[in-house]
Amino acid sequence: MSKPADSVGMDTGSSGTTPGVDAGISYSQTPSLDGIVVRDTEPTATGLWKQLVDPWDGAGLVGELVTAVRDLLVDRTAVEARELLDDVVGEALDGALVDILCSLTRDRTDRWFWMAVSTLPQLGSGRPMGFRSNLEDIHAAIAPLVESTHTPIISIRLPGDFRTLDIETRRSWCRLVAALSQAADVRLVCSGVDRAWLAHHHRDDLPGVSDRSDAGLDEDLLTAALDVVDVGSRHARTLSLIAEEDTETLAFSRLYSEFSVGRSRVRQVIGDLVDVKLVETYGSSQDRRVELTTAGRQFYKEEIAVQRRLGERVSKSGKLCNDSRVTPRAHGEGEDHPETAPPSTVDRHRLPSYHETRYMNRRTASTALGTAVESGISVVNYPIAQQDDRAEGRWHHDDGRLVVSAEGDNPLQVWTTLALALTDCRTFDRVLTKQRLEDHGVLDMLEDGEAILRGMRNIGWLPDEIDSYDDLRGAFLEAATELGELTRKYADADDDDDGLRGPITRDALGLAGSMTHLLDLADVDLTRVVKLPEFSRRFDGERRDALFQSLAIGSAIGSNYDHHVAYRQIFEKRADKRQQAFDPTVDAADPWARLIGSWTLVGDFAGQTEAVADALQEHFNALDPHDDAPEIAIRSEVRTEPTRRQVAETARRMLATKDLRLTPEATSVLHGLARTPFDVADALQYLAGDNEGRRVDAAEVRYALAQLEPGRLLRGIDGRRTTPRKLVSALLEADRPITGAEIDERADVSSRSRRDHLADLVEVGLVEETERGYRLALSFSGVDGDDAERYVGVWPALVADPETPTVHVAAKVLRIGREHHGPGDPVETAGWPYTGINDPPDLRELSTPRPYLDDILPTLWGVRERTEYVDDPGVVPAPSAALLRAGPTIDQTAIQDATDGSATG
């Protein structure tokens, strides 16, 4: 105890610190030549700690700790020093650690100083100074070093016998290394094989051990991340929570408890961060976790982390909240209750003055492109979350396809946001480039602007002297600026002053229409997404009609017959405007104008998508042609149920981001079990990436679908029946066959209800009954034991061979469907139920039972065995689609119209 500090290698001048070095952990096969080096590493946490801080035989970390404490407490009174250390280390060692750290500020000749430094190596076990100690005391002792500006370099070699230790000993050791990485630049020295083993067994305990790419933030990734993560947003706070953990990992359950919003909203935030490669998710459905990537770590440090006074550390709230109140989630069918209600203190019906267009997250973009109905409208019943800023547009471009979105409350908001998103500078920088417009002859049209651009396409904002790409680009960007100025005036106006509402809406409609036609001339596919999070709660008849009427008008403005704008030709009441347009040449064999691009309306429609389609039909039909309208009309369709193609396209795009390929079997199961393509995207986002282009397997499909809440499974079932979805959800989450009693407990259903509905699922082959219990007919993810099916393709019987289905199984499905969900009449037709002895009867003899025939069977079974079934909508019903029509009656094509309409529907 009497030896001077410098004689024991304890230099309090921070010799192990390298200026400009950041705290963190890296994995290397060779130790650093600088700083603190631990070679023959002890395999326990307490042993490693003693190696680091022992004042006589240690590697020198105690000197760094002494320097850190002295820097923190410099110029503070004794009372202030204790208060500060109380905030930093809390009640560690029953409060005695504060006294120990305070003693480190004494002179090195003081016996209390040496008592303190000799006590530090004893932390973690035993009874230092008579107090019982555990590993939490070690973590607390590191805290002053975390708060300091000193960053020592520490090289620690992985113990040679580390794999032979019990898991709890290994975990404690790893977590000490993780805690040190918050205060030091830690180099963990291990082989590549050892690192792979650590990644498999200790991903929860060591930050970044599974991140092998070491890819930082390039410009594109930084741009995408900044568009997702706003200062103070849930995304930023989620990143902060993860980054502030020693291990840089967090369980989903922890995040659920930290945020005062529904679980699916938290999962959506995590999904957004996954899309921009800031985090990755892993783990089982029962213990799902999220971790920072290298890019996420860099983004947090450079864009989020801020210096805070130490006294503010404990002032932050234990709960992270948002600007909305919570509405309990109702699991089940029928009306889908949203997770959050809009804030009562914010007027979301007056458009904010500031508009920002941000990138769309990959999940939404994939679903928008997947659900797009060419020249038509898709209505998706999905509880889309409200945007924090309802005036914010979203933008995405992918290989000649442009997607823009707006949240929808009223016509002014929708069209202003869409118009400003379409005219965002990114549209010209990346889509409507000079080269593209030259390649498609658009710039040549500027030489004769009166012909196509003005006279036929009615593209406004083009001055007479325009003759170059720069002029064209500048004209539209200036128009967008003027529209933004108008919305600012409107936002500042009195509540009763709606004099600007009409002009703003007309200008926005015109600008959006002009951009739509310009994109069409350049052969860019356009998808417009309108999000309606409040539709079922706050849209009365008047609001609904106003919005749908404007969508009908805007769709007509964005429709063309050859190069002619359909609205100007058919519905324009102003004679002077009609005179400015060229007259079309009508082909009597093809008098139909088409919508340019597609629309996707997504929102909480409370299961009433057919009513939405009826309202859209009504407003399209209500468009009144002028007396001299030519014999052309707009014809389109609105789809209210997802098709197999929409699910497949969404899944293909999502799986491509995971380096996976879609299979017909996976498509069938995803279509059959997930309610909408948005739910398919939500599920698939949880799969891991870097799969080397292999086919997605059944275990991954099971895992993905298990992430969905029961209410997002199985469409078409009566809204009062919650049991089938709960049963499927419980069976998806199971990692082995489970008994009926276990199903009752996991699904929270009664035994009677379970028996009634489980029998149906067994009969159709979706669920199998085994000696050990019931299981869903999808591979388990286990690789060991009785349920090792990770690499075995277990699929429902109806999709196992989609090219050659078993017709008698399908017949059984129809019989069950009719008996349980159809008219209820007994099946008396000869040959029913089919026994398999004779030729199968004609399936078309049965009337249509719901939901199995209309909603589940077509997705689980492609009818191929009998050629007469293939094109018969009575057997393979087409997804629900309604014909949209606007314009004058065209007598000479009335018969063709009716025929085409039935085919379309």
C-alpha cells in the first residue's frame, strides 16, 4: 500500500488514450500495438476486470479511471462531487462505490486513495469493504470513464478455452467487454471462426459481432436514413435506446414497454430502420431482437448523439411518448380498430404551411408497386398509421416507375401534397432527366408547344418562349414554389377564411395533372398512394363524397385518349377552355380513354371495401359530360380484394431485399393467410438478409407470418368470428406440435370454439393432427431434435404441388365451406361428398360458400386438373373488381361494353 503510483505502472496521465479515437468494439486477428493489451485473458468477468484494474499487476485501466474521475469532479465541492457521482453510478455497492470513486481524487500519497484503487479489483464478487458485490458494480465503476472525454485503446484476446465454459460465465464475460466498449476503443482479438461462433452464441451480448460487412454510411444511405429519421422522432429515439445499451441490442418487448403506442407501430418503426440499413432484427418470434449495424452506429454518432450535461442524464422520462393517445387494439375481425387516435389538441384538418417530400420506405414502396392495378384503382383495407406531419409527401423511384403518396383528409390536402411530391426536384434529377425526355421526343415537342403539350395534353405553366429542358424544369419547380406559397397563406388565414381553398385545390389538380401527362409522355409508370388512416372514424358522408369526387375529377384530368386529355374533351364546361384543345379523332372500335398510372387507396375501411368501390363508381358515373362531348368515355376498374399477382409482386420485391427468391408455394401461403399485400410486406420485413439468392423456404414463411397480429390473418371471415385467426396465429408461433389445451391457452379461446373451428382447418389440410398434437402444415424452424424441419419443405397439401392439385381434396374443402359458411343447406347433389372411388364430380355443381371458395381456396389451390375449370369464374372466382365508367353513353359499343365489363370484373 505504500508503493508510489508510478512504480506500479499506474500513470494517471492517460497514457493509454489516443486523441481522435472513438469508443466502440472491433474484431481483429491481431492485437493493437498501442494502449492497454490483455494477452492471457482470464475467462471470467471478474478475472478479466482484475487483469485490467489491478494497481500492481493490471494492464493499466485503473489509471484511465482515475483520470476520468478527476476530470469529472474538477472544481466541484465535495457535496457537488457526490451528487454528480450519485447520478452516474447510483446505488452500486450499496452506495459505497460513490465513496470509493471520490477517494480517487485524493493525493496519491493518501492512504484513502490506495484503499480505493485496491478495492476496485475486488468488485464483482465477495465482500469488498464488507459490502456484497456483483457484476453490476463493475459496470457502474466503468460509468465515469464512459462520461469522460478519454478513450483508451484496449486489446483483449479471446480466452482459448472460452467455448468450454458454461453459457452464463461466457455471457457475463461478453457483457463486460460490451460495457468497456462504451468507454474505450476495444479490440477483441479472435479468429474468424471464433467470431462466427460468437455471433451464433452471443449475438445478444457483444455489439456488432454479427455485422461482417463493415459498411459505413455512403451518400445514398445517409440520404435515405435522414429521410426516415427525424430529430426527436420515434425512429431517432429507438436508435438512441439501442445505441445506449452496452450490447447495442434490445428485445422487441423492451421497446414495446418504452413507447406509449401499439406494438405494430413500434414494429413499423423498426421496419423503417431496417429498410435504411441502420438496424437488423433477429431471434425467434417469442424473443425478437434488434441490433445496430455499422451504418446505424455511425449514423447515431454523427446525426443523433449530442453532448448533454451529466445532471440531465437522469432527467429523461422513463417512458417515451408520442403526440397521440392510445386506443386499445382489438384483435379480431370486422372493424379494425386503429392503434392510436389522432391528437385532440392538434387541428389535422388545416393543412400545415410547410411541405416536405421525403423518401418512401422500402416496405411501402414495394407494396405500392405490387398492388398497383394498371390504369385502375386498388382499395386496400389496412390500418395505415397516421403521419406525424400530414402535409408530408413521400417519393420513390424504381426503374422507370415513380411512386408518390399523400395522407388523405380532404381534397386540398391530397392534391397539394401529391402535386408537390410529383414536382419535387428529385423527379427531374432522377426520373424526368434531360436524356429521358430527349429519348422519348418530349423536348422536340417544345418546338411546337401548341400542338401536343398545350393543345392536346393541356400541360400548363409552359411560357411561350420555353425551348429547353432547363426552361421546362424551371417552369414546373417555380409552379411548385408558388403552390407552396399559397398553402402558407392559407395556413396563416383565419379559420373562417376559406377563400383560398378553391384556388389552391384547382392549382394543385392542374399541376398534378400536368406532371402526370409529362410522365406519361416520358413512359414513366406512375403510382399514387392515398393513405386514409381516419376513414372509418372521422369520414362522414360529406367528407367521403368530397374526397371521392375530387379523385374522380383528378383521375379524369389524368386520363388520356391518344394524346388528348379526357377531362377537357368530355367534362370541361368552359367553352373557352374547350376551344383551346384540339379535337380528337375517335375510333368507334375503341372509344375508351384510360387512366394514366394507377391509384392505391389504403386505410382503415372497417372491412367495407365494397362500399368504398360503390362510392367511387357513383362519383365516376356522376361526372357530367358537356353537350358537345365526343363519343369517348373513361373506363377503368377498382379492385377490393388482393389478387395472387399483387401478393406475388409485393413478396418478390420484399424478398429481393433479403436476397431471397419467391416460390409458387410461398406465394400461395402468403396470399391465403395474410389479409393484404401490406401485411405480406410487414411479415417479410422480419426475415434476415444476405441469403445468396436462394429460394425462400417454408420455415421462413412460417416465421414471417408469425410476426403478424391475429387480426391481420385470413380475410373474408365473418367479422364476429375471431377464433380462426387466433388459432392460425397460435399455430404459426409454435415451434412444435401442441395439444388442444395448449392451443386454448396460447390463442385465448374456449375449448368448444377451438374444436368447432380447428376441425375446419384440419379438413382443408392447413392444420395437421399428429400423435403429439396439432401443427400448421409449414416447416418448423428447428435444426435439432424431433422437430428439426428448418431445411425440410413442409407445405399445406393444397399447395405442395400447385401444378397438379388433388381434386377430391378441393371438393372436400367446398363441402366444408358450404356446410359451415354457406347457405346451410345439406349437400344433396349425387356424388357429394366425394369419396375418391369414382371420378370426381363437377365442382361447379355447388353454390359458392364463403370464405373458403372465394378467399382461401383460390390462393391455396390453382385449378389445373380439369381444363373446363380453368376459365370458369364459378370455380376460380376472379378477385372482386368493379367497373368504373365516366362519360357519355356510347350506343354503338353498348354490347361490347357489357361484355368487357364482365370480363374485367
